[in-house]
Amino acid sequence: MKKHCGMVWAASLGVGVLGAGASESLGAAKPDWACVFDFSGVTQMIEAQVAARPTLTGCSLIVSFEGQIVYERHFGTFTPQTVADLASATKLLSGVLIMSLVDDGTISLDGRISDFLPSYDQPVKREMTFRQAFSLTGGMDGSGACLGDTTITLRQCADTLVDTSWQTGPFGEPVAPGTNFFYGGSSMQAAGAAVEVAAGRSWNELFEQRITGPLGLDKTEFAVIGDPTSQPYDNPRIAGGARSTAREYMRVLNMLSLGGEIDGVRVLSEQSVREMLADQTFGVPVASSPYTGWNRFDEVDYGIGLWRVKISPDRPDIRLTSPGLFGATPWVDTGREVAGIFFVRHSNAVLRDFIADVQDEIERVIDRAGDINADGVADIDDLYAWIASPVDVNGDGVVNNEDLRCLERFLRRNERRDMAAPQR
């Protein structure tokens, strides 16, 4: 078997362009070439983890490269139709809806919540903006008994939170917006209620009109956590109450990785995608974060509804992610032009290191793609190596110029990533 680091003969592993068990049903944009990645090590990692944990009954992993699905596999009891609660992975979806409303001028990121909710027109509190609410720097904490209450409206919940879920200083004064980062859902709940007023429609209607409808997502919705039979209700949990399937969530990630448009459907402008993925915390102190004490990463900050994780100090790559309490972990790596979701119903605290290991291995596979001379780096030397001794790069069983085109695409991708300045 001819094998060159990240790429292998498709027939030898039973892995096609879309990866083991993959499907084209997501409708991701497809480039005019196809290359094969060797994700067999990733498959083995997950199979071993499922076998070692009796409480881990199954999971799914989908990975895309340049908007094309290159790996999809469902393990144990999970299938393409499996629906699971997203918990905090909801924040990314809600962030997309917020940015769509920014795109059409319904709201401004720097507009104040109090302009739409009179209950927030209080000293200090009135200054919280949509940007701060969705970057968790608005001054509110993560508590709130009304979050998930199916007997009240989103507006009623928000009106309660302004008095019960605001951080206070040493003398009982409210913490000013924009002065610290506090991970939670209260400020997003307030922003959701303000959006309903600004748009004149409910959050659920807006979500269907702007996200699930255009993208063709039939199973993605806000409902009661832990109740698969529940229907959307009037107080959706903006930061943690959605459910979806791996395939449907992946479609949102591909939309983001492709600059806000997929299959001719534009959900967000490119500017809104850039704004959503940029750092919105601006170096404020961290009052509360699930990353505190988890010393695996170099830097962590926050955009609009998602984390920005810098893996190591010697790499500019940013992993954009929004992991949930129950383990669902989506991510976009704009430097590598890769997106993925690890979809599961299990404790994030138990699985987070393993999921990070899987992400790291996927990145290694992507980075090694095109390493013809097996020196650990895909660079111009591999082009010379291919010219000297051509091999099948795209896995179609034939050695021809299509393999050269695939190799050149990989090398250009690596050049773009290496030359990119770190994102702010």
C-alpha cells in the first residue's frame, strides 16, 4: 500500500473523499478537486474511548475541509438522525442569529439593551450593549432561576434577571458593563428579549426565519432540556436550550467557514462572520470561566457566542469553539479551513481532554496532507518530490495532473496559514 503521511489510497482503507460512513446530504460547497485524508487514527481513538466507557453509549464526529465533508462517522448508538441537547453549544447558534439582525440593521452590536427593555434603564446597567451581552462582558452573572422556565415569556425572564443576576462590587454596587468576563447565560437571555422587541417577532420565529429555514434544518430548535418530546416555548434558553443533530449543526459551521454563505444561501455577511469570530473581550479580567484551571491552552478569549482558543504560543491558529455541558463540541479553525463537531451526550468535564486530543489529531492529519517526502512538513520540497516521483495524492487510483493540483492546493493553504497574522 502506498501511503504518504496524511493521505492514502482510498480503496485500501475503504475511505472515500467524504470519509468513512460519510454522506453528501449536508450540501456543503464542493471545490473542483478532491483529496483523501487518513483519519483512521481518529477512528481508532474514538472506538477505544467508547469501548472503555460503559456510560458513553455513542457519539458522532463530522469534519469538513474548505466546506466539504471529509469525514463523517457515527459510533455506538448514535446515527445521523440522533438528536441531542446542545447546552452551551447553543451560544454559537444564537450568536449567528444576533449577527443576522446586525446585518439588516435591526440592532447594532453597540446598541444598548435598555433601549428596548425599560427595566434595564437603571444606573450603570443601562449601558450594557448587545456586543457585551453576547461576549459575556455585560456585568451579569450566570445565574437565573427563570432560565428554562416554561411558564413565562422571554421578556418576563429578562425583566427578572436585571435585578437578580447582576454582579455586584465590594459595596453592593452593580458591576459596570465591559469591566470583566463572567461565563453564563443571563446577559444573552436579556439580549434575546431585546431582540424580540427590536424585530417585533419571537426569538423562535426569528431563529426559524433566519437560520433553520434557510439552511434546511428540520431538527434544530429551542426546547426543554432533557425532554425529547418537548416543543419550543415562549422563554427559550438563549445560551443553552437548543437541540440538534450532528449533521444539522455541521451545516451551520460550514456556513461560517465559507464566509457566511452555503449552497447559494447567504446567512451572514462576510463582515458579520469576521466580527463574530473576533475577540470581543478586549483583555478584561476574567471573573468566571470554565477554562480556569485547565492549563492545556496558551490563550482563551471570547467572540460573539463562542470561545477563541489559541493552542500554543508559537502558532497563530485560533480554534473557535462553543462546547456544551453535555459534551457537544463544535469548532472552526479558519487557519486550516477546517470545521468539525464532536457530538455526544456525556459530561464535558469527563470528555473535554479526550475531545481536545481528537481535535489535535485531526489538525495533525490536515497539516501532514501533502507531505510527500515524509519529513513532517508540507512545503515546496514536497512539490519537487512529487515531480521527481509522482504518486496518487487524491486517492482516485490514477497518477496524473489532478494529483498535482491537489498537492498545490494544500501547499497554498499552508502558505496562507503561515503568513496570516494572529487574529485580534
